[in-house]
Amino acid sequence: MHKISKYPKFFLLIVLLLGSNLLYAQLPSDLSKIRSAQITDAQLMQFIQQAQSSGMSEAEMIADFQKKGLPDAELQALAARVKGLVGSTTNAGNDKDQKNSAEATANKRQYKGEPTSQAPTSKPSRVFGAELFSSADPLFVPNLKIATPQTYVIGPDDELQLDIYGNNISSQKLVVSPEGVVNVKYAGPVNLSGLSIEQASGVLKARLIKFYPSLSSGTTRLQLTLGSMRSIQVMVIGAVKKPGTVTLPSIATLFNALYSSGGPTDNGSFRNIELVRNNKIIATADLYAFILKGDQSSNISLRDNDVIRVPFAKVQVSLEGALNRTGVFEVKQGEHLEDALAFTGGFLSNAFKGRITGQRFTEVDRTVLDIPKDQFKIFTLNNGDSLNINTVSEKFENRVFVTGAVSKPGAYAIEPGLDIKGLIAKAQGLSDGAFTGRANLTRVNEDRSKAFKDLDLQKQLSGQEALTLKKDDSLQVFFVQELKDQPNVTINGAIRKTGSFAYEDSLTLQGLILKAGGFLENAYPSKIEIGRRIQGVDQSAFNIKIADIIEIAVDKNLNKIGADFYLQPFDVVSIKADPGAVPQKRVSISGQVLLPGSYIMESQADLVSSLVNRSGGVTAVGDLDAAKLIRRSRGIQSDEISRVAKANIKKDSIAIVASEIVEMDKATVEVAINLRKALSSPGSKDDILLEEGDELMIPQVNYIVTIVGGVQKSISVQYEQDLKINQYIALTGGYSVNALRRSTFVIYPNGKSLKKRHILGLFSISPKILPGSTVFVPKKDEKREKSFDPAKAGILVSAFSAVMTGLVLLFR
């Protein structure tokens, strides 16, 4: 024990090696005498998982089987099984899915060389019948769960189950040797090669009857069934997607082999598929018979070494348009257009069946096809023909309309001699409230233009006049109310739904308020004003009264005070707001204060300093000089400002002014304040009044100064208290060539700005620089620089000379 603990890693390695050998021991190292059918799917799956974990490819796995001596005849069958199982391990979602797959494999009848299913194509083919082989749900997969067919032909490698029951009971498995012989208990070797299950049962019964005499009397019975069936190899050649050898179970049919090969290509034949056995064509399959009628007479059972040949289609035509099924269809010799239309499932309900048009390829170009209905049965199609079935025209040959004030408006069939009176009778007469004076008729001319007729409807109904209708005529009958101005009443103010409402007879003030959803909370119902229209106003008279103002009082429960007040058409009701119900006003403060957030104003005279005090005061890092007040815009009349600006400002400055007006007209504006003075002198002129929606922003101190514009390089530098504006500009490398030095200004953090002040053109006073400031140096307008004005230059020279003369006289 002491020695084991001394070398723990060595013994762990030995255990792991022994464990891996035990796992691989499930597949013998010598496979020369093993048949692929004797290797279960569970063993094969375990081998594949171990090989994949070692990095082996599918080809390397097959090569490993070959090294272990597996015969070539068995190797191909096992390779097909490995391919299927490799796909299943790759696509498995989890261990549960693998377990379910293994259980399903164990429960179904086994055979050697099970093929993989055909993956659905990414782009569906337009060829009729291709969907059979491109479906995600396989249609032609061998059914291994069916009872043993009595016509099944026994061959080498089949595993048979022989059961004897009744007076005698016996059960044994019979493996058919390559020579077709099985070794039967008591009877010895029996040759069953080439016999059907039914025939083999008779042979075995005859050989065993002397050992089981009761077989002749029927008290003992014999049953022969398939256990594990053999695999067969079939060659699929020609116009198929995957030509080559296909390994299938021995009960497979022609359709199974086609599915395993991916089916015919788009130009392959679906109707002349040949089954070749012993170098002779024994059957020709037509898949259309199966698709259209469910006929499987051509789905013949296959045998080992059968050859399936799929030729190219000789005639394929394209049918599009108003058909139940469109696409490319194959036509055999002797079939005509009518047969091809049958493949499509026939016409749609709106198809034009009188004529079919299309195109045909000739040896050098194309030609147009125009096929009348009576030629469908005899018209011969050529390869590449393309036909289109149109829909019927949207036009109606016997339709007229009636709309408006009739009982049943809509479209009606026209009849010979149908007039206005007859059309209204078809529509079950006029509706209540119909206007019988006049009606409109719209008629469509032959050139599709429209003509309008004004009719005396009363004369048409009485028979004094009779207008005969034509195809597509449309009669419109009006309601009386449509021809009248609809009176309404209007309500506005402290009400839930302001606007106009239809006037109704005996509509009271309370009724209108209910229609409008009732009062708002701040409504003042004790003084409701009603503006009533005055008829017959003389507009030429000065200061004439144009409306009566009526005051009505109700309570908030709409109980009347006095008699009911009835409204009249076009009355305007105004609900005043209660002057004593002042809603709360909200302001906010953010940034470097102790308690940032929203606050309700205590009075109409709240100041900035009071808001700062309520928020706990400014923190140690708050920058009082950078504080800003954000205020909602009061709706500046930008249009009026623009009009005045255009009249009083030079043309070259209008664009600048317009952009500034746009900035002023935004939803919010920044108010530059001096918070330091406001807090040191509460109530002073710097301590401004707050308004609803104001937001006071106090940022953190920013010890950075930014210099931009007409300098050598725009930069941001650390704030230094002793530096002047020119010293900051020197840090950028100095002014640029196009800099307007005299126009340099400073933008402070609170939004204010100051410009250099110049005295007599010789001395200048620079604004003070604060932390967070931005120094802006404007640039010259290059266009204006290029245009030299001698007159302006002369004025400047004269002015400079006068200044210099004055200075000389002053200091002499």
C-alpha cells in the first residue's frame, strides 16, 4: 500500500490505459472473420465517439477497419453505417437525443448499409415532382417495420427466424451462407437461395415433417420470418443528383433507390426511369402516375446489382399564370397541351380559358405561340415551350351601380331596357330621407372617359321621363341631410373633450357637457359663457353687435340652477378655469448640490437662491461661475423677427441673423446667470425669479481652458490664474494668418461672453479668464478679403492720421 501511494500518477496512468483498452475491446482487433451485421449500432457508435475524440476523420475510421482485416464486401456496408452515425453524432443536441436515437435504432429491424436521408435543398426546384426528393420529411425511405413479405426472395447474409409451435415447440435462427444454404436443426443443410419466403417455408416443412409428424395434421405449425435482412447494392446512373452505388436493405424498391440518390436533376426524366436487371430493361417507371394518381405499380422491388438509369427529359415545358400548380412539366411523346394542363391540376377560377399565349425557341430565335381553346387537345408541345395562362379581364359586361339613399346600394346586372326606375326597384326602393328632386348619373364612354348627367329623379320615378341605362352606368341618389348645412355647437375651456358636436333638438347645456366628458378638476361652473350668433347683422354699420353673450351657472354635479338652458345651433360654450385652483409648479436642480432633484415652487416669487438653499447648498467642487438656468421657450415669434430683420439688416448679414433666430426658437433656452452674486446677495437683481419648468444646472469645476478658431492649433490647456488671454493664445503657437485678433472674445461656462475692448485703436482691455472658459478667435472671410475697396481703405487711412495727430498734440 505504501508503494502505491508513492507512485500515484503511475498507477492512475495504468488504470486509464486499461480502461481505454476495455472500451476498444468491444470491437475485436481482428475483423477478418466478422460480418458487418454482427457489429451492433451501439458498438459502432461507441467506436465513432472514441475516434472523434482522438481527432480521427470519417475516412480514417474506415481505414482503421480495413487494417483490422474487415473484408471489402463488408467494408462498404459498414462505411455507409458509419456515415449515417457520424451525421447523427454531429447533429445531436444532447445526450438525451442520442439515447432516443439509439433506442429507435435498437427497436427497428436491422440491415447492413442503412442509407442516410436526403437533406432538403435550400432553393426549391420548379420542376414538377422534385419536391418528392427535396422534402425535409423523407417520402421514400424503406419501411423496416412491416411484416415479412411472402414474396421476399432469400439471399446470402439474410438472417431467418424459424418458429415451430403447437404440439411441438422449437425456435432457431438461420443464417444464409454465401452459397444460399442454411443449417436447420435435424434437417441439416438446406439450400434456400433464390426462393421466396413462402417457397422456403414449404421446403422446410417438407424437410422437417418426418421429425415433426404433426406438421402434416396441422396441430404443429411452421413460421419463417426475416430477422436481420441483408443489404443489396444498386447502381443509379444518368441524370440524378448523386449517381453511383447505393446500399439498401433487401426489401428496398425503385423509389427507395431514387430517394437515396437525391432524385432526378432538373433536366432529368421523371417519366421514363428504367430498371435494368441482367442487362435487360425489365420495367419503366413514371413518377407522374404516383404523384397524380397514387399508382405504385412501377415501384418494383430491387435485387442485388440492379441498375437504375434516369435519362434526360426530352420535352419539358413551363406553365405559369392562373393555374392550380405552376412550374416545369415533362411531356411524353403522344401527349398534348391538354395533358400538360391536367398535370397542373387545372385552371384557377379567374383564369381566361379561351386562349393561351407563350413563346417557343426556334433554331435561330423565338416565336410567339397563340393557342385557341379548340386546339388544346391536339396542340403538340416542344422542348423549352413557355406558356402563360392569363386571368379574365376586370371589366364586367353587364354591370350598373346605384349608391346613396337606396335600401340596398351596390352593383346590379343590366337587362335590355333597364331604366332609372327599374334600377331603383332592384335596389329595393329609396331610403327614408332620400332627396327626390335631383340625382347624378355617371356614364363611361367608349374611350373610357366619363360623362355626368343631372336627372330629375321625381320625373324618372313617375315615368314622365325614362333614361335607358348602359353598361358601367353609376347612379347616385342623395340624402336630404347631405344637401343641408349640419348645425353644431362648440365647447372649449376646462372640459375633457373640447371641440364641435352635432346639434340635436332640445340639447341642453348639461347634455353638451356630458357629451364632452364632464368638467376638468379646475373647472369654474359658476360662470359659464355662451356666445350665440345674431342673425341679420348689418356689416356696414360700425361697432354693431355680432353675438349675444349669455352667462349660466351650474354646479359640478351638473345640477341645474334655475330652468334648463337649451342650446341653439352654432352656440359656443366656454368653461372658465377656477382662478383659485392654481396647479403646482415644478422646477429642478442638478449637478453639484447636496440634494439634486425636482422641487415644487412655494410661491410665484421663488428665487434661484431659495432653490439652491432647499437643495442643501452647493458642494465643494461646484462651479458657481459655470451655473446655467435652462428655461422653456415662451414661443418667440420668429416669423415677425425675420420680417423686421430683413427690413433693417444688410443683405450679407441676413443669413447669420436667420440662424440665430432658429436657435432662439428652440424648445428651451439657456439663461446666463451670476449664481455667485445671487447667493451672496439674495433678492438682488442677480437673484432672478424662477418659472415653471426651470432647471438649474451647477457643474463641477473644470480647470481647463480651450482656445479655438483663428490660432495655429486649437487646444485645451490647464487653467492658470495669472495667465492673460494673449498668453493662452501664445500656448497654441499664436494667431493664424487669417485671424481677426481685435474680435477675440471669451465664452464663460455660464454662457456669457465678453470681447476685447479697444480704446482709441491703440489700447485694449482683455476679459478675465475663468476655469472652464473658451477663448474664441474669429477668422477673416476669405471672399471679402479678396475684394479690395479703395474708398474704405482711404477712410481708414484718414482716420488713423487724425488719431495720430491728436496724440502728438496731446503729449507735446
